[in-house]
Amino acid sequence: MTLASMTGFARSEGAGTGPVAWSWAWELRSVNGRGLELRFRLPGGFDALEPVLRELAGRQLKRGNVTANLTIRREEASRLAPDPAALEQVVALAMALAARIPGAPPPRAEALLALPGVLRAGAEVREEVPAAQIEAVRAGFAEALDALVTARRGEGTRLAGLLAGMLADITTLCRQAAAEAADQPAAQRARMLDAVRALLAETPALPEDRIAQEVAILAAKSDVREELDRLDAHLHAAHALLAVGTAIGRRFDFLVQEFNREANTLCSKSASVALTSTGLKLKAAIEQLREQVQNVE
């Protein structure tokens, strides 16, 4: 299956005929998100379409913050029409004011119509949107949604190659750490025995077998083979997720957290400069992997 990114952009547009020529345009933008969050910006008259659009998007998208913006243009000749509510309010105020002034003439119609907000362009007057326009806009959204899915998959293909390369780098660092850690327990044990013997040469206190036992326990605590084994298992799991491809973002994110946990433990157990240096490089590589995994759907 194809890996999908949560980042993408798509646009669709079209025009309709009728008593009034009109056109529409959809713009869909998608960025990272913990879940699927849809934001619609719809002009007046198209609000009832939102539940249908949400259902369409939910069928094809699993994660991401998606903004869908619809623009409608009606190419009609400019005409003016009164706003009934505004006109009624202005007439009532003007009549009340004229009644309070003795001998004042009644308000003139042209003066009332000249007041701001009383007359509006015909395109601004809300009318019921024909069903044909609603269907055209819905079909246009479906077209833009398909294009967005294609864009996210295209970005996902690039992302899959990037993640595979990062996993290869982590594998190389794990092998390097294994080689540097191979002799760490024995070297740690010998170093601690020498230090303890030098100390007891002056003030003997514990039997040597007890000292050797304690030193062995401390040396075992510096053994990083378990951490390396778990990192190897995590690498296999990561490659398996890439093979699945679809809707793996959350699982991959949790897996990267386990990567980071093992790398931190490896660094804390390190008893050599070389292993510590490799462990720090490993942590940096895992952090780069984590940043890219945030883009996976």
C-alpha cells in the first residue's frame, strides 16, 4: 500500500449556466494533525452542504488538519436592492424624528435610500441556492478531494524513501554501537577490580570473592546488549510498518518513542567515549526520524 503524507494542496473549479452565470472554486489545504480535523469556509446558502462534505472527506482521509475554502462568483449585471430589515429600521427612525420636530416635512425616499446599508448590490441579497448549484459544488468538492488524496500520496512516496534512508542510518549506528560495546562488560569489570584492589591494598575490609561479586553486578549493569537487541527489533517493526503503508502514522510515532527510550538507556550505560559518541549520533538520527514521522498519515 502507498504511504500517505498529511501535507497537500488541491484546487478544482467550474462554472454553471442559468438565468445568472456563475462560477465556483474549491481550495483544499492539509497539514499535520493528531487526528482528522476539517474546517469549511462556505458562502451563504451553502451551509447545509457541510455534513455531506464532512462524510465524503472522512471516507478518504484519516488524519490531518484540512481547510476547505469555497468561492462563489455570480457574473450578473450590477443591480441594487434594498435590505428590507435595514430599510424598515431607517424609516421608523426617520418618522419618529420627524414627528418630534414641529413643521418638519416627512422624510424623503431618496434620502433614506442614500443612507449606508439600506441599498446593497443584488449579489449580496441572500436568495435560495438552486439544487443544481448545490450538486455542482458537491461534485467539485469530490474532485478536489480526490486531487488532495493524490497529492498526499505523492508526498508520501517521497517521504517513504526518506524514512527508509533514515532507518538505514540508524541500522548502521546500531551495528557500530554493538561493535564498540562488545568488550565493554569485561573492560568495565577489569577496570573496577583494579580500582578496588588498589584501594584495599591499604585498607582491606571485604573478602575478595565478595568484591568480585559486586564488581560483576556493576559490570552487568553496563551491558547494553539488551538495548541493542530491542533497537534491532524496533528496526524490523519500522520496516514492516513501511510495507503496510496505509494509516501507520500513530503506530510509527509510538515506535519512534521506543527507539528514543532505548537510545537514552544505551547512552546512560556507556562506559566508553566511543560508545557515548555513537549513542549521541543515534539519538540525533532518531530525532530526525521522529520529525519526519510527524508527517505520516
